[in-house]
Amino acid sequence: MPEPAPPFAVVRAPERDSQPPAWLRTAAGWSWRLILLVAGIALVFWAVTQVLIVFVAVFLALVLTAVLNPLTDLYARVMPRPLATAGAILTGVLVVGGLLTYVVVSVAGQWERLAGEFNTGIDQIVDLVENNPLSVDVEVDTRDQWIDDVASWIQENSQTLVSRAAESAGSIVEGTAVLALAIFCTVFFLSSGGTMWRWFVAQVPARTRQRWNDAAGVGWYTFSGYTRGIVLVAISNGILAGIFLSIVGVPLAAPLAVLVFIGTFIPLVGAPLAMIIAAVVALAADGLLTALVVTLGIAGIGQLEGHVLQPLIMGKQVSLHPVVVALGVTCGTVVGGILGAVVAVPLIAVAWAVFSALRRPPDPVAPDAPAGPDASPDPDAGRAAEQAAGPHVGGRP
């Protein structure tokens, strides 16, 4: 006899998936990766601030190595590598010493006059604004109030200023130590840089050695290209500015050309700021017409640098979008002042080049492949990896 059916049926609800949605898992994965990346960058910045002198010395040594390495290779064709290294460093010291001697002898004595002419030009600009035909309301006493405020601040903070001035001797000692350490590192980078790199590559797992080598080759190719390029562009800008200012008849053309040379090492803002100072000096010395001519010359030299000199000298070694350069210079200035503005662009370019090389699929390498003589980050390896990474190191959109 069949059992009677129950008066009601039990319906079980479907079991819910205990796993979070796929989009949430993806977002969480990218979030912790981003947090680790930001933490790593912050840790690097903190470590750099703790050993800032060493960082500056090593960075300067890499700059000197990038500039002197072609000369060392040239000397090495006719003499041993150690002698070639010594000869290249001696040549660099003579060239830099000659330029510094010229600046000190021919330019340093005119800085006081340059400052006076600049102040006179500022006064003339203020007068032009105050006496302009347009109905612009300008308070006449504003400038004098600023001067009084500055004088009051100096008087109130005189003890702090004196203590900082007393610390200048320590700064000179630190500068000497940085220069000595930079030259010491440069000697070994030039003479045995390949050996040092092969030792480093031998310490990493064999399956990743080729990727490390390619990434280092791209990074060095980018850094050396930027360094040599910016030096040549700075020299070209200084020469062009000096010739132009001399033809126009602006006084103090030599110190103004030196300002342009130094300013070129700060991308986007350095050279234009120096040329604006030249325009103010021209206004004070020769009037408004000469200042307008100098201003047009500023624009012409800027266009020549941006569209002719940099593409011709740097080529595709460093090709960062202007927005990236502007943001990098701004962030570098906020974090590290003038030093941060100078090192921001090459560090960004190298970081992007290395990232582009590392994200490529690795080439198959035998597990026990040794780090042989080809495991040094030479320019040819970097150039090949850079070409495989894309048409531009900086990746213009």
C-alpha cells in the first residue's frame, strides 16, 4: 500500500554562490597592487632622502659616465682601458675647468651690474603698467609695501639667516664629498662597468637574466641618450642666445647666455625663464623695442629647440609627451626643489623604458644558461629592445 503524500511540499531555495562577483575580485586585485606600488615608490623616496648625498653622487657619476663613455671608447682603440678612462676624465676636467674659468673671469664680475639692470627693467615694467592708457587701477604703493615687508622679514629672521649662512661651510664640505665620490664611481663605471654588470646579472635566476639585461640596456640607452642630448642642447641654446643677444646689442650677453645654458637643464621652464630675464635687461638698457625683439628671439630659439634640436640630437631615445614632462618637472620641484626638477625627466624616461621592456613576453632561455660576456647592458642591446618595445620610448599618444 503506497504511503500517503505529505500535505505540503518542501521547496529548497537554490544555494547562493559564496564567491564575490568577478568585477569585485578584479577591483580588489588591482587595488592591492596599486597600494603596493604606491608604498614601494614612497619607500624609495624615503630611502633617497636618507642617503641624499650618495644618490646625488651616483646620479652625477652616471651623467659623467654617459657623457665620457664615447670618448673613453675612442681612446681605448689606441691605449689600454684604464689609461683611456684616465684620459677621458682628464679631458672632461680640462673642458669643464676651462668653461668655469671663463665664467668666473668674464662673467662673475658682471653679476652685480646684471642684477641692477634687471631691477631697473622691473621698475620700467611697473611704470608702464601704472601709466598705461587703459583704465587699469594699480596701487602705486604696492611695490614699496612689498619692499618694506621683505625688509621686516629679514630683520625678524636675521638670526635664522645668520645661522644658515654659518652652515654654508658644511655645504661646501658636502659638495666636495659628493664630487669626489662621483668621480670615484665614474672611474670604475668607465673602466669596468661591463664586469660589474655581469656580476650583478649572475646573481639573478637564469630564467630572468635576459629580461634583466634587456631592461638595463633600454634604461641605459635612454639615460645616456637624454644626458648627452640635453648637454648638446644646452650648449646650442647658450651659443644661440649669446650670438642673438650680441647682434641685438643687449649688454651683458655673456652672463645671460650662461643663464640660458644652465636653465636648459630644467625642461620647459628653465631656458624661457632665463630668456625672460634677458628681455627685462634689454628693456632697461635699450628700451621697449629692443625688449620686443628679444622676446621674439626667445620664441624663435624655443621653437628651434623643441622642433629641430631635440628631435635631431635625441631622436627616439627620449620621447615623452609634454604633459608628462610638465607633470614630472612640477612634482620633482615640489619634492626635491631644483634637484628634483633636473632629475625628474630622465628618471621618468628610464622608468618607462624599463617598464616597456619588462612587460614584453620573455624569450625562452635555458634554465642553466650562464651570464656570459653578452650579459652587459650595451647600447646595441638597449637599442634593439627599445625598437621591439615600440616606436617611441616615451610612448606618445
